Amino acid sequence: MTRKLKITPVLIFINILVILVIISFYMVRMYKYYKLENTSSDENTKVTLYDEILKHQSLVDQTKGLVYEEKNNIYRYIGNIDDNYIKYNGILFRIVEIDNFNNIKIVSENNVTLMYNSNSIFDKSFVNKWLNKTEKKYSGVFENNLYDTSSLENTASCSDIIDDLTKITCSSVDTNNKISLLSLYDYSASGGKQSYLNNKETYYLSTTSSKNVGYYVAASGDIGLNDNKALGVRPVLTLNGSLELLEGKGTKDNPYIIEKHDVKNIKDAYIGSYIKIKNDNYRIINIENDKIKVIKDGVITDENNKGVLKAFSSKSNVYAVDKKSLGYYLNNNYYNTLNKNLIVKSDFYVGSYLSTNLDYTSMYSKKINTYVALPSLSDMFINDVENIFLLNPSYENNQTIYTINNTKNIYKDLITNTHNIRPVFYIKKDNDIVSGTGTKIDPYVISEVQNEK
């Protein structure tokens, strides 16, 4: 005799309740998606960057994309994603997070320079001095080159001392600086090695150990402790969340744009913009009161388009323009191929670092006044070309010079060895732009160059 299975009213009620909870959960999510994607707008309705970013929140997969962290009340991009690009002051950045004030933290997509740092907390570091403008002489190289900083808020950066990489915390926050670096917590919380922050470059983090040794991200994506190597700098800034989104979809080819201004004269161009002089492209790496410093986009080549290899000198690692030196070649052979009316004779700094002081301001202790020189450590955009000489003499002896090697890292080499040549010079600041948009494929052409043709 078979026994009949009875389903009690209580069990039926529980099943119905579970079904209703599940339906409610997905109805709420569906409604949220609908609101995000179908918010009415017209030509006169301003869309803020904050509102646009939130449309792309990851509501189902909490391991990738823009994820809401309820504990900290912030939104953070996690994983290897490709929809968080933004262009600011002419530099491509990635959006890292949105804080509880709706402000938006961003980090440069690539290193903007290579330099030494001090083993100390970020506030007292050489990198901080290079990033932020203060009363200190030669400070704020990066900030001074931004066209407009009115939309920036101070950046909140985790300041916990970390000794155990399995216990990365963020219980203390430093908000003293407008511009900072990624912290170890930022890197870890975004997915670390498996995230968009692993850009295959080596760069500093703001976090230090209890021994005052700073952490960095290696090109492999792994974390290390720095032992006085010159590494890359990826500035971190915080944008006001109320900024209007002008255009863009957040992709690399079509990043978010939040600022525009007319660029009719080269003095109004962004740092990093490209200029065409004769048949070559140059990139703006420093903007001063009456002149602009540019660097060749590539190296000097011969008639077969192969890099011209030369030794630095046969005598000394201090840049000079005497015969049998690279300086002589640049200020004679190469200078004679340029539009001389455009170039401004200027000071280039050739002071040596000390083994006890690797501060970038050490180079200002000595200078040479000439037309053409080489890039220096801490100049912007110096690490996008490999196997080149730098202007900085090594402190060990007068027979070694700093270079960028074939892995785009700093390396000290003999002055008699040969490398590619990447010239740097200053041009007049007040020159009208006659064509171009300042990109690599469509560089600015300025009136001084146009008139020479």
C-alpha cells in the first residue's frame, strides 16, 4: 500500500513567499535598469559625468565593472574593464571610483614621467613635490602644466602603513593633496593584477611599509618594495561630480570629455599635444611663461628611416656643445635642419644627482644655455621611446649617463656606448595655429612653420 505525500499549507506558503521575494528582487533591478537607460533628456538638459557613469553600474555581476561598495558607500571599477576612460587636460585617464560626495577619482592611463622617489610617506616624497604646487622652489611640475584645475577637489588617499600583503587595509585617509598616487588599497580593491590598473608599466604607489620603504607595481602586475629605483608616476586626481559631460562613451577611442576650449594659439594647447615642425612631430612636455618645451615624437633617423646611433661624449657625462660630443651634433647638424626662427635659446639643467639625495631638483644646480638638448629625468612623456640618452649625469663617476633602455626603464650606461637620440628644445609660445587638432595623427601646424614653407 503506497503512502500519499501531503504538502502542508505552511510549506505552500513558504514556497510562495520565496517566489515573491525573487520576483520582487528582479523587478527592482529591472526598474533601476529602466530608469538608468531611459531617463528623458533633450538638448537643453545637462547630463553630469556622475549620472552618466552610474548608468553603467554592474547590478548583477559584483566581480566586474562599476560595483557599489555598501560598506564604504562608494562605487568602484573592478576587473579588466574598458568603459572607464576619460580625457582631462589633454591626458587620457581611467576612472577609479566615485566617493560618497559623488566626486570622481581618476588615474592616468600611462606613466607621465620617470623619476626617483624618497623612502618616506607620500606627503614628504619627491613625487609629491613634483605633482603638487607648493611654496617650495621647483615644485608642482605636473600641476603647473595643467591648463585648468578649477574642477579638481583634494584627493582622498589611503595612508595605512602596510607590512603584510594579505592584510591590505584603508582605515586612515589623507586628504592634504590635490594630486596623489594610487594606494596599495586602490590597486588591490580594483582587482590588482587582474584589473585595468595593470597597464604593463612599472609605477609608484603611495603606500609605504613600517620601514619607510615604498610599494610599487611591476610591469608584470605584481607588487614590490622599491630599492631606490627610478620608476613611473601615474597621477591620481579627483574631479567634482557635478561636472557636465560634453561627449564620449567612456571607451579608449571615445573617452568621456568634460572640458573644451578654443585652441587658436599654441599657448592655449594642452600638455602632451602634438605639433608638426618641418616633417616631424613633436610633443609639448612643459609650458612656461613665454615659451614651450617640446620633445621629438620618436628619434632622429637617417635617410633609410633608421635611428641614428651616437655616443654621448668621449670626455665627460656633463652635457656640452664642444666637438666630439652629442651636444655639438644636436646644436649644429640637427639644429640646422630646423626652423631657427621658431626656436628659443634656453637654459637646460645638467646638475648631478647625489647618492644621498635623489631629489629631482638636484639637476637645477647646474645649467647650460643652448638651443637643443636631451630629455631629463622627471620631464613629462619621456618613457614612450626606448634606447635613448637622457641629460642627467650619473653620480657614481663622470663616465656614466642615464638612459632609457629597451624595456623603457632607467638605466645607467657608459658615455662611450651608442644610443638613439631624442632631441628637446623650446619654441616661442605665441604662435597661431593654422590647422590640426593636436593629436598624434593630426598635429597642430603653427603659423611660424607655415610661413617658412
